[in-house]
Amino acid sequence: MVVLIDAARWPAHGTVFAHLVSDTSLAELHAFAERAGIAPRAFDRDHYDVSEARREDLIALGAVPVSGSELIRRLRASGLRVTSRERPAHARAVLQQRWPGALAAAVPLREELLARWSEPHRHYHDVTHLLAVLDALDAVTDPGEAAPLVVTLAAWFHDAVYDGAPGTDEEASALLAETVLAGHLPASDVAEVARLVRVTTDHRPEPGDRHGALLCDADLAVLGAEPARYDRYVAAVRLDYAHVSDADWRSGRAAVLRQLLALDPLYRTERGRHLWQERAGANLRRELQTLTG
């Protein structure tokens, strides 16, 4: 287990900064940063930005100095490197191009939704999650076909209201869809978008609900990610619930994991099961074991 630091070459705020990373785990990196007195706000998804003035102190505490290229190589090899699609600025730019063509004229609505998804209190449930859901929706849609418009719009709205209140957030998001989509789509389509948003409350679409299956599988795709990506997801969700004590987080999160493991099947589409089922089960069981000891 090694914490790495590169040369301080990145200018900002009147000084230059180095990058501090782990080539093993974010937990190790956060523990080192806490011991070193590095403020949590210095963390940027896969690294801490540390000023040149602190670099020698951090090396004395055990950080291993490496070149910038070596740091990136080892970060990528560890699986902890965050891709551009996982960074909000890039994700927002991509999402502007992913707005459904059927609502091309509704640019103010698109920007309102992007502003909601970019709220500062969001860590996991932000624009990077929205983009990941749309990407996953493409993955579970039959090859050669586009995802149904109502499902795509439900993805845009499913966490449009997010205050960390399960059930309440989904209902508020559904009501928002009913309000702002009126006049843009037929009433039946608006109702279907709102219904789908409500299905994400428990991710239990009824048998034969193809739209619900597509949306729920896309929303839960992160559970089947590579372990390092899954761990970043868990860390980000924990930040979304920073107001919850560690004890309450462990018990509440364990209950969520058991509910997910009880879903049979977890993924409702054949493609979702093929892509994510096996790894999702392993990730969920591993996290539950960590929480329950």
C-alpha cells in the first residue's frame, strides 16, 4: 500500500500544486490525508491537490515522490483513475449534446435540469450519474434501436430533485416532470415519464414493464462496475449522506444492500443481467461484509 506524490507543477491561487494519490485504495488515501491534516475540500475524485509548501512534509510522513507520468500510470493500473466522463464539467458538456431531439427547442428546460443535477450538495447523484445512466440505458437497449423517449426523459428526471430523502425525492422529481413537461409532450407520455420516475423508488418494475426494466437496470448499472469504480460510488454516496452518523450510515446502508441482494433478479433485462449481474452480486456482498464485519 503506497501513497504517491508528484512534483508541484500545477499553478493555482498564487502557488503550484502537486497530486497526492494511492495506488491501492481511496480509504488509504483518505486516512493518510486525515493524518496529514489535509482538508477534505482538497480531494478531487481520485487525488488530493496539495501545495508546494506541504510537499516535503508529506514525503516525510511517508508519501513516495514519483514523476507525473509514473503517478498517472500507477493510478490507472490500480483502477482508481477517474475518467473524464466521471468529472462534472465534462459530463455537463456531453449532456448538453445528449438532450433529446424531440425537445430540442426546450433549451431552458434542459438548462434547468442540468442546474439541478449540478447542485453543490450532490456528490454521487450529480451530472456524472445522469450521464452514466444514459450510457447504461444505451447498453441495455436492443442493438440498432434508440431508447424510448419516455425512458430517456425519466432518466433525466429521476433524481432531478435530490435532498437525500428516499421516496420523497422520487415523488418530488415525478411531480416536477408532470409540471414542466406539460405542453411539451402528449399527456400520456408525461404520465409515463412520471410513473417511471416513481418506479425508481424501489426498483421493482412489474413483470412485463419494459420501460421500467430499462430505467431500473440503467440506474443500478453502477452496482456491476469494476470494484474500484464501485468503491468510488460508495464513497460518493457516503458524502451525499454526510449528515448521517457513521453508525446510522452503516445500519441504513446495510439494509439497502440486503434489499438489493434480495431482488430476484436484480436486473430485469437480459442484457443487464449479462453485463452486470455477477459483478454486482460480488460488489454488494463485499460491501455488506465490510459494513457488518
